[in-house]
Amino acid sequence: MKRKPSALFIALTLFGTLGITRQASAQKAQSQFITFDAPGAGVGSGQGTVPRSINPSGEITGEYYDSTEATHGFVRAADGIIATFEVPGASMGNAQGTYPRSINPEGDVAGFYYDASHVVVSTRGFVRAADGNIITFDAGPNLGTIPLSINPSGETTGAYSSHGFVRAADGYITTFDVGSIVTVPTSINPSGEITGMYADSSFISHGFLRDRDGTITKFDVVVPSLGTLPQSINPEGEITGLYMDTRGPHGFVRDKDGEITTFDVPGATLGTVTTSINPRGEITGNYFDASSLARGLVRDKDGEITTFAVPGAGGPFFGDGTIPQSINPSGEITGLYTDAIGAYHGFLREPHGGGSEDQLNNERGEHSE
């Protein structure tokens, strides 16, 4: 994605309540897809709607970029009604604003925002309750708090400066380090198990699993590796993410016992990226075809892969196309797709829908290590 902040930014100050705009979204049914845009989303290249997370009820959160490329949050209800919001005091500079990242079954949203009240614009964390009340927080005295995941109990995890953190529902925060350079937790499950990545002194990324009691298990998909980047952990403790080698990114799933299975979409030319795993072990993500456009994938527990593209997805830049972000327990997938000029739009893919999709048995592209 273009001109969008990466997962490692740093933070500052403020607290407040919320202004919500509640409107019906423009949406269109296309085969098994529903496409939508947040009210106020820009329509130019690098503008538009970017869903990030979907909960069991089908509620979706994410951000949208307006015509000035300032960033705002939204929650889309299962009936398609969209509530837009921003954290009070959030900076409205280019690619600054409010960034929701995760929504739990209760409808609580965790994310970060850019706070302009200090000399250096930086990030702070927030949790938005289902009723719209917002609590802001810092994980410590330094700049840079970036929550990335919230579980059903309201426990939140993410990155703080160069450290990891977990924030309990009562607000108590524990910080921790796995590597010597940086620790980035990416996902927390209902049991409080956390996965993510850390970088060593050579700036190579590795995976980790942190149990609720603080015990940390480090892992790599392959050794030697150019990088292991876990993205999501489900209630069973299964982890999905990607690893890098000289050919590019590849998908993996690590089971509760530590056995790792790697996979690629057969025919993928520039790599396979996985982003989310649900309680049934279904995985979503994307891969790149010969046109350099991204196409979506869903991999079931048995390893069968279905690929898909949102009708009308395209774009002028490498990596444009269909980019799934999150899959819920029933198999509903949300994410973004780009149009012909590179503007972003949201989509919801209903499971078991019709349409022209490819069923791919990935025996040709999968192996265990």
C-alpha cells in the first residue's frame, strides 16, 4: 500500500471522548462480495477505505483516507451501517489521524492515533468501547505506542517504542522484550497467548510465542532465514504468517505443538502473504500473479486453497488488487481492493459463495519442516 504508515511508529499524549457520524454506506453486491466505502472517504489514488479486522458478528473496523489523505476510523455494523470516528486531538496531517487495527467480539476496537499536542507528532494507543467511549493510553514514558490486537477479554497487545506490551482490561500494562533490537507483538488470542516478531542484532526478524505466564518460545520457519513474521494466532494456539527467502514471501502455519507447515499458492509468481487465521484453522491472505496484481486466498484446515479477486480490482501500482486482512469464525473475510486508479475500497466476502474462483489443491506447493 502507498503512503501508509508501517507497523513501527512512535507516540505521545491526549485523552478524550468522541464524535461519531452515523450513515449508511454505499454498497454493492457482486457475487459473494459486498463492497463498501466509508462516508467521507476520498476517491483519488492513495485515498479510500481500508478494512483491517472483522469480529464473529460481522462487525468490521479499519481506517479511511479522505481527499487530503488525513486518516479517520470507522466501524461497519453487520447490517452495513457505518459509524465514523476519530480520537479527539488526533493530528489531521497527511497520512496522520486515527488507525483502528482490531475489533473483538464485544465490539471494542483497539488501535493508535497520531497526537499533535507535542513538538514531535507521534503515536498513542486507544481503545474504543462498543458504546463509542474512547480511552487513550501510553504503554510507558517514551514515545510510540501502537496497539495491534485486542482479545475478547479486552486485553490489548502491540508495540511500544522498541518493546512489546500487553495491556489488561483494567488498564495495567506489562512491557516485555524478546530480541535485542525490537519486539513487535501482532496478535493476542482469548487465552492471552501472544505472537509476533522480534529482530536480532543482525536485524533479522524471528517469530515468538508468549504464553500468558510470560514464558516465551522463539521460532523460525526455516534456518537460515531472511525473516519470520507471524501475523495472527487463533484460540487453539495456531499461528499463521509469512517468512522470507531469496524468492520472496511464503505462507506458514505453526500448530500448538510447534510443527510448522509452509505453503505457497500454486502459480504464485511473486510470493504468498498470509494475514489472519480463524478458530477453524482457515487462513486468509494474498498472493501475486503474473500481472503483479494481488489476489486473495483462503486456505482451509486440510490445506486446500481457494483463490479469489474482487470484481473490478486492479490498479496502476505493484501490489494493487485484492488484499484480504481478516477472517472471522464463520469464514467471512474482509479487506481492501484497489480500483483502476489505485483508490482503496472495502470488501466483505461471504463464505461458500458463488463466482469464478479457483480451487487449488496445494500439495504441489506445501511441505512440512
